[in-house]
Amino acid sequence: MRKKSITALLYILSWLPFWLLYTLSDMLYYVLFYLIQYRKKVVLENIRNSFPEKSPAEQVNIAKKFYRYLPDLVVEAVKMRRMTEKDVRNRIELINQDEVDRHFQQGKGVIGVTAHYGNWELGIYRLSIMTKFPRLVIYKPLSNSDFNDVYNALRCRFGATMVPMKQILRHIVQLRHEPHISMFVADQTPMYQDSDYYMNFLNQETLVYTGTERIARLTKNPIVYCHIGRKEKRGHYYCKFTTLVENPDDYPPHEITKKHNLFTEEMIRKQPEYWLWSHRRWKRKRRT
């Protein structure tokens, strides 16, 4: 019953025009930042630790910009329920698509990497209509199964296949002889049993996933980064593809993992307000 209620509410809200949803977003900024102070302690601590060279005023300014952007993500996710293919194409531009197509033309699969940056949910839609080859989106299941099911149904509207992290190997093995793309959101916080590799990320010792690298080495597939940036016009984005790794065998252990994380860091440093600072990214400390 709760799942049906969530679905019905999203459907009703999706009929609201963008101008009204963005008006609600503007109001929600004040609610999140000043009234309920949603994860404000986490956000400010993350920003302070990531940018110690910035003044307290500059750090707070980044936080405020993030809280202004976060409600936009929420209302845009609501609107995705009624988006058409034409709407998606108009909302997110592809840049350097040939970086993916040339690998497909060689009969290869592609390991896609992105982050919780920009509107990564809308990026799933754009990826889904970019090609007819299989599109896998690797995700970490939410603790709330109702929200998990509702959002996965929403994400699959244009043909993407949602694959839980623990099942990715089986799916990729099934597709090993045909072009496909598997998209990893690679800035998640792994469990201790899933990784033991720490690196310096945003000025902090960080436990990072090595699964993307392991899959790339196993399949010999190239790694292509999908940077989803925000355009000046509200609600409009671009997805720029960059091949980071042509041949995984050319790199020593952990170098691929380090490479795509540093690429993410560079992107965040340029426009930090579009990263998900409310995520408890550094909760896994090194065990002594």
C-alpha cells in the first residue's frame, strides 16, 4: 500500500509545470538550510575538510549553493515521471558520444563511470536513449525497499536495466560477447568487506570502491567517464564522455581506481556545489 501511495503522489506532482516546481524548490532551500537544517552538520564538516584552504565564509557559501541546488534535484526527479524522449534530449546534451560509439564499433563493452554530481538521475534517462545496445545501471539498493522499487521502476522507463552491485558480474559475463555499457556511480561509500583500498580524495584519507577496476580487468573493457555538468539555464545539463582507460592491462593495481576518483575530484573542485555533500562519504575510517 505504501509503495502505491508513493507512486501515486509522484504521478500527481509530475503534472505540475516546471516553473511552479522551481518556485517550490526556491522555498524548499530555506526550509532545508535554515529551518530543519537537513544534514547541515555533515555538509559543513565535509566541505571544511575538503577545502581547508578556503575561508569559513567561502565554505559556508559552497554549502548554501549546494542547498540551493539540492531541491532542484528533488523537483526534477519528480518531473521525470512524465518526461518524453524529446524532453530528455532537450534537457541533457551529449558531448563526445563518439568516445562510446567507437568502442561499440570495435565490438567492446564499455565500463561507464559517473558520480553523484549534477543530475545523475536524468543522466540515466539520457544513457537509456543514447543506444539500443544493453544499458546496465549498477546501483546500491536503498534501505527502504518501497522507495527502492519506486525509483528503480522510474529509472527503467527508457530501457535501462537496474543491476544491484552484488549481481553485476553475472550480468556482464552474459554480455561479454556483445557491445553494452555498464554505468557505475563510483563515489559511493563501500562496506569494509567490499574494499580495503584507501586513497587521498578531497584532502582526506578515503576508502574507495575497487569494483569498477576489477570488472574492467576481468572483461578487458575500456573505462569511459560520464561527466554530467549543469548548464546556465536551470534544469538543463550536458553529459561529456572521456575515455580514461583504453586497456586495463596497461595499469598497475589500484591505478585505475585512483585515476577515475581523481577525475571526479577535479570535477568537484571546479564547481563543488553540484556534488552530493550530504552523503556521509568519509564514515569508513581505517581500522587500527
